[in-house]
Amino acid sequence: MAHTTEEVLAGLAELINDETGISADQVALEKSFTDDLDIDSISMMTIVVNAEEKFDVKIPDDEVKNLTTVGEAVDFITKAQA
Amino acid sequence: MSPLSQSHGAKFTRIMSLGAARGDLVVSNDEIAGPIDSSDEWIRQRTGIIERRRSSDAEHAIDLAVRASNEAIQSAGISPDEIGAVIVATISNVVQTPSLAALLADRVGATPAAAYDISAACAGYTYGIAQADALVRSGAAKHVLVVGAEKLSDFVKPTDRSISFLLGDGAGAAIVGPSDTVGIGPTLWGSDGSKWDAVGMDRPLKEAFDDPEGEFPTLRQDGQTVFRWAVWEMAKVAKEALEKSGVTAEELTAFVPHQANMRIIDEFAKQLGLPESVLIARDIETTGNTSAASIPLAMHRLLQEHPEASGGLALQIGFGAGLVYGAQVVTLP
């Protein structure tokens, strides 16, 4: 079943917390993964792979480079589920 | 009936011994950090590397290979003339031809053993073990010297932030020979050339030759692509290698992955769900990533630190530029 934007954001926040320890309430749509949340490229890839599994979507390597903010990732995952 | 006869070799094979040689210089993160606008902390956090070993100008890949090989030959208790083939896995031979292996065979007194190099990057050593196992069982050679030898510092660019700062120099050697019991499990190996561009040299030799103002080719990688493949795809390969060998993770004494990056090793171990009893090789911390040399170097160190592991089972897996991969369960010498 497709997840809503809110569900994807909450799920992503949980994955980010698992990988980096950043508290879920810090993870907001406008936050940049690198500049605001200080997530490095390796952690980002771990989060991406876990997100693929959690939301049953494919996020190609080339696409990962375009996902600079949490909002862009949520948007991509929400659309990819459709 | 054909008049031809076919050769037959030993029923089983094993790794009889290992040898190791690391570059003669210790290179700290601080020495590397400047040109990549980085810091000791940044490098440690992203790679787990505290320092790497590199060779001085006077020390070449062949010198590292000779040192490691002599130790392995001596530990195996064989004479060099009992070696029927010398296989060197390397991406840092300084000439296109001839091979490093032919020179090595001569230097260690194994002439006229068959000698050739393998270009399978960080999977090269596991490819070499696969071939040595087959050569000994087929009767093509009684003993095989398999060496991963790299002087990667010849191919790094100090300002490159993708891979150069990870790399070290070293050689690891193994003697593969006949055994009374199975010492080398089935090899699971393969390639994925659709990711040919993910890691490798940044330009062809000829292009650099035609452009005297330009830079010499050096190594670079797309770190995220390689990381994803190296952990999640290789975890599947590692699991399959265990299944093919009829071994469970609980039965392993050690896990010796290619020493690419500590973050890869940690995530890899997590994905495999290895029990805490399994020793995990983490030689990268002080040696750096030495490509084809990393598995035998890491296994050699693990056995020095844990001599009681000898005789136990180890899962070794190499993966790298190609992309290529190879994995097998072996009995620790």
C-alpha cells in the first residue's frame, strides 16, 4: 500500500535516526542532508538502501545525487510508489 | 579412442602458507589531508583509516612481492622449484607488458614456472586462489604461488577526494598446494561490466601520452555507487559462497573481506549477521586499501594476532574495478 507524504517523512526520519542518531524531530522537509543534517555520502547511501526496502521502491544511484533535501527524497519516494 | 592423455592432480587443495610485505613508509592522515582540504578526523570518520603504508621511491611493487613470496615459500616448507605457476594479481604493474609474475618467478627461484598477471583489481587475489585451486587439482601445477602486489601510490593524485587518500602499498602471498582434506571451498565469482566506469583509471594511457600537458592517469571512483554495490550486492555473494561451501556463518572463524573502507567492512558484517565469535579482519586501519594485496595482508595479520584461528574456516571476498568479485571459504593456514 502506498504511503502518504507524512508517513514517508516519518519513516525516513526513523531510518536517518537509526543510521546517524539524529533525532527524528530534526528531520524536516526543507532540511538539506549534507548542509543541515551533516549526513555524509556513505550514510546517505545506507539510508537510501534502507528506504528502498522500507517503502518498496527503487532509488537509482544517479537519482541519489539529485536528492539534496529531505523534501526531495520524500517526494521521490512518494511518486515512485505510485 | 583418442591417444591423448589428460592430467590429473590432487583431489583437494589448501592455502599452505601466507607471506606479507607492507610499504616501508607510514603515512598519516595529516600528511594526506592538506591537498584534499580535509582533516585527520574527516578521513577517520569516513574510512576508519588512521594511517596507511606506502613505499618510498626506492621500493617497487616487485620488491614487495618478493618479500611476501619468500616468507610464504619458507613457511610452506617447499623449495621454490616445486612451484609450477606464479600468479600475480595487480593493477599497478608499471608496464603494460611483460608481467610482474615472470619477474617474480625469477626473483624467487621458481623459473621455469608458468607466470602471468591477473587484472581483476581488488578481487584479483580471490581470482588467483580460484585459479590456483583449479591448477593444482587438474595437475597443471603441484604448487602455485598467488600474490596480490600493489604500489598504488604510483597511481594516486594527492588532490583526489574520491579514492587516493584510502590507498596503500603492499603485497600478500599464498602458496596453494595439495591437501588431504578440502581447504578451499567453491569459488563464487563474476563481473558486472555495466558499472565499468564506477571505479578505475581516470583516462586512457594513450590519451595521456598524446596530451603531454595533461596529467598522468590516476585512480578515481564514484564512491556512492561502489559503496552500495560493495555492501548490499556483495553481501548476497558472500551468503551464496557460504551456501555453496555448505558452511554456516556460525561455523566461520574469520571474515576477511577486501579492505576497501572500514565503513564497508562494518556495514558488510552487519548485513551478513555474523555472530560475535567471528573474527573480522580490519587491517585497513593501519595499512590502507591495498587492492589485490589487501585480503592476504589482512589474513596474515589476523593470524599473527590470533594464532589459535589457524585451521579454522575463513570467508574471504574481493570486489572492485570491473566491476568484478570473487569469494570463497578457505581453511586458515
